[in-house]
Amino acid sequence: MIVMLGSFMKAHRSILLTVFFMTVVIGCERERIVDPGPDTTPPLPPADLLVESARDGYILMSWIPGKELDLLGYIVYRDEGSERNSFVPVDTVTTYYFIDEQRSYDTLYHYCVTAIDESGNESGALDTVSAQSPNKYAPEYPLQFSVNGLNDGNVLLRRLSWTASEEYDLAGYHVYRSSEEFVEADSSLRIVTTDATWFDDMEYPELGRRFHYAVSAVDRGGRESPLTRIESDYIAGRPLLVTPQQDGRAPSYPLLKWLNVPEASEYLVSVSLSEFTGELWTGYAPASASDTISIRYGGGALFPGNTYYWRVSSVTAANGRPNGISAARRFVVEN
């Protein structure tokens, strides 16, 4: 009985091994049979291509995004001819919208969009749209306009700065200057047109002479924005430092003194580890009619035996930026 049972188990074991082997072979054969090979199927073309907006040098279009798992993006084509037979690719995007910027105001443009997948398969184009971008509106005026005089011993100028206007057809900015206050853009007051968001006015470098400024944005069609608010400043004198003297001795919390600058509304004072870097402390001191202005150093205790530098800047504008900047002076903290 035991011998018969052993023979039965051996026979079944042989059958099981044979079945397992055949399953592996069949599985391998099945994998080879269903292997699809390279992907050559293009995605579906984008549907419902639509012009959302078209004005002032730009055209905005959108479409319904595809749902393919291997979708890579979309290719936007543009044609500027009347026959619509010379479409050329202008951009590839992953969004389902496109803004075509810096367009001519007078040209009728035609567009179509295709889809492309990760294998490089490109669909056809389902729709074609056309649009023109006429110049309808003037740009918005620049924001955060400021004017600051600057006198660091090497340059004398009045620095203007503003934030960029977000206009698709922006050509640049007109800068206006007058020795008197003004309220309107007058071409006789225009001193420069620039595409930067700053301008250094180095004319009339004499100290204490106030000038008034404003800036406008202008588009490629010549439409001009309203002026910014009028801002003014002048080039101030550089404070003359009194104590601590050059290479002089000072306590850990020194009293810093300098001669008054008549044009200053306040002073910006700094103490640092070197002449140009390693700033440890800054503080503002109010202006006064006194010949000498002073402020107590307000940072952490300075270490005995160490060398430090200090400088003072006269401030004339409400934004607190330095105008007349003194030379740096070196001092040593007493032991």
C-alpha cells in the first residue's frame, strides 16, 4: 500500500511539473504575440479651437484638451497669407490655450492646432480660426514710480525706476522732466524714450537743484498711457564724518557724529566689518538744524581690538533711499 501511494505521488508530481512548464511557455508565447511594437497612432486632433480675444497686438485662442495618457502637447500653426496654404509652426505648448504676442495691427492671421504624443506622433488639425489684433486702447501707466538723487563721490545723478507695464504691444516708456511742477505730457518736456524700467538722469549735476519727473508707457501704435504721479528729488551733499575719526578708538557702543547736510530730511547710518560688505547694523537718524548730528550705535556689542567701518548717507526722498553717501571711515574698538 505504501509503495502504491509513493508511485501515485511521483506520477502526480511529474504531471504538475509538466503543466507548470507548459504554462510558462504558453505565457511567453502569449507575450510575444500581443507585443504592439512602436507607437504609430497619433492622438486625436484638438477640438473646438476658438479665438477668445484679439486686440492691441495680441491674439488669444483656446481649445478642448485631449485625454490621451501619452499626450505631450500641442503645436500651434500660423498663416499670414490670404490663401491659408502656408501654415508654419510658431510654438509648442502643454497648455490648452496660446497667446500670440507682438502681432501687426493690420494683418489678418489664420491658426490651426495639432496634438503630439510622447512618441512624436502628430494629429491633423480639426479647426482653423482667423483673427486680427487692432490697436484699440492705450497702455496702462507704469506703477511704483520713484525718483532718487545719488551722490557717492564718483557719480552725480537722479535715478528713476518703475515696474514694467504688462502690455502685449508695448514699445517703451517716455520720460518727462521739468524744473517746475507739471500735470500733462508735453513733448517739449520729454527727455528720453527707453524700453528699460529705469533711467539715470545725469544732466544738471549741481547739488540741491530739484527736478520733477513723470513716465508714461507707449505702444507700437503710438498710443500713450496717462502719466505716472509726479515725483521729484535733487542731488544732496555727502555727510562729513566727525567721530570716530579714521583709525580712531571707540567704545563697544560708539556715538557716531557727522556734519549736517542742509538738504537732508534724515540720515541712514551703517556699521560693517569692511568698507563695502559685512553690514552689522543700520539706523535712521532724524535731521535737525544743528551743525552736528549724532546717533548711538544700536547693534550688538562690538568686540574690543576689532576693526569696523561706518558711513552715513543723507536721505531726501520719502522712500528712505540714500542720496549723498559719505566715504567709509575705519575705527578700532577699545580694549
